[in-house]
Amino acid sequence: METALRLLMRDGAAHVAFHPHLTPEQYAELLMRVERATTKDELLHEMRDAARLWGNELIFDSHVV
């Protein structure tokens, strides 16, 4: 199972997926991180940081990062 999101940033759409799926607490933190990002590069930085913190695999725009 995974948690996947499609997000529209200022510079285009981004697809983000975490394996395994996020807990409710992680999802709440993820939403705060998404709100801080305005570009795809900022979003990628926030998502990488979260994935490392939680020990999840991150797929960003079809690439495992």
C-alpha cells in the first residue's frame, strides 16, 4: 500500500508517493510540509526530508529518490 498525491505547484504538477503508506500523524505533517513549498524543487526537498525521517521510499514524478 502507498500514500500518493498529485499536487499543483507554481511551476507545474508533481506526483508524490510514499511506500509504505503514511500513518495519520505522518500525513498531517506531510500536509504542513506541502504548504511550505511553492515550487517543485522546494516540494522535492520537503518530501525527501520527510521520507528520510520516516524511513519511507519516495517516488517523485515517477522517479525513486
